[in-house]
Amino acid sequence: MKKENKIEDKIENKIENKAGRAAAQGELLCVRDLHKRYAVENSRTMKREYTEVIQEISLTVRANESVCIMGRSGCGKTTLLKILGGLLAPTAGSVYYKGENLFRYRQKRMEEYRRTQVGFVFQDYKLLDHLTVRDNMILPLMLEHKDVGAAVRKVEEMADRLQIAGRLEYYPGELSGGEKQRAAIGRALMNDPELILADEPTGNLDEASGRIVMELLTGLQKEMHKTLILVTHDKEIADYCDRTIMIRDGRIS
Ligand SMILES: Nc1ncnc2c1ncn2[C@@H]1O[C@H](COP(=O)(O)OP(=O)(O)OP(=O)(O)O)[C@@H](O)[C@H]1O
Ligand SMILES: [Mg+2]
């Protein structure tokens, strides 16, 4: 092993020990010096160009808290959320989940992290149109080979809490936006993930439906002791969270 690799590993181990202690103190996510650069091919010059979207973001998220991320369009909010959810690798820096370096996970472990530890909620719901609300919600449990009877009961209980019990046999195309988002929240919570990542969950909703969705989302998050990281442009939506982080030019401002 090269000398510089040894030094890098030593530093990495030191950070990991620190992150391990942090996890023991209730820190769920610990982001250190994160960078993300996208490469795009310029269609005119045919040359590869780079954009630094995230530049040196460090932050800590404690278990059970709700954190809002705000910033102007294009500042890197979705990119950051994708990295935290293990959907996108950073160019540099680390994300520790319960003290473990996420991007040192092997592929299988990363898939398991995404499936069992994270629940995603998207602005455009991403429900499967050819499945009923019941089947959309039960799908994550079936992928985990959970007991069918217990899964059915869980879906009904969750639908009840999200006030869509009367919509379980409907298809997404037959629902209002707010109902679709409540079904998507139910699906995100079905596997009992620790972390909920919501990217502008009220972005397509009117004010009243947005408020209902946020009350249910943050209510369930507190009651079920989940950690929520939510992106929004709306100050009133941000007020539902415990604290807000502002991103400007790829950095926390
Ligand atoms: N796959 C990609 N390849 C190249 N550039 C990308 C890619 N994804 C995003 N970008 C660029 O990175 C920047 C940040 O994108 P991102 O989607 O994270 O912004 P955002 O803060 O979520 O914006 P919005 O509020 O509009 O959703 C944008 O300028 C975008 O063009
Ligand atoms: Mg976005």
C-alpha cells in the first residue's frame, strides 16, 4: 500500500471513529465536506464541461428531528437529497449514516439502505398508475417478503391515519393531488424507514392541501420517531420543520 493511501486511511478511520461516537449521541446523518460536480457534454463544442453543484457542505442531522432545506432553483437541493438517499454518489466528501460511511457500502448493502432505511416522497408522487392505492402502498412490503396478512393490516392502518381509507381501491388517476401525496407518504412509511426524504412534497398542491399533507407528514414523523429532511421553496411549509438550512451557490449560508 502506498504511503499516502495509508495516511488517507488513517484520517478516514479517525473520522469514522468520530462519526461512530456521534451516532451513539443520537446523530443519524453526518455529512462532511460534500462536493458534487456534474459533467455535461457541450453540444456545440463537443467538450466536456463541469458544474460544481455542491461545494463543501457539512451538516449533522439528529435522529427524530425535521430539517428543512431551502434555496433558489438550481442551488443543489435535489442533488443533496439524492446523495443522502444513496441514489447519487458525491464527487468528494462523506456521508455517515449511524456512523457508517454510506459510500463505502457495497452495492447490496446500499440497495438495502435505500429499501429499508429511507422513505422517499417526491413532488410528482411517483405512484404506479396501473396499481390501486392499496397495491401501491403494499408493494414495498411485498418486496421485503413480509407476511401478507400483516401487510394488509398495516396498509389499512396507515391509510386510516392518512385519511385515505376510502380511497384504497382507487387508481392514482382517480385521486386529487393531496390524496396522491398522502398515498405516497403511506408508501414511503410502509417499511418503517428511519429517514424520510421529501423533495417539495407540496410543490404541486394548493395551499390548503399542502397544509393537510404537512400536518400529516410531520405528525406521523414525530409520532413514529422518524427523521425528516424536506426540501421546499415555501417559507410556510418550512415552518412545520424544527429548523431550516439555507443553501446558496452550493454551500450552506
Ligand atoms: N444529471 C445531471 N447532469 C448535469 N447537471 C445536472 C444534473 N442534475 C442536476 N444538474 C444541474 O445541477 C444543478 C442543481 O440541480 P438540482 O436539481 O439539485 O437543483 P434544485 O436546487 O433541486 O432546483 P429546483 O429548486 O429547481 O428543484 C442545476 O443547475 C442542474 O442543471
Ligand atoms: Mg429540486
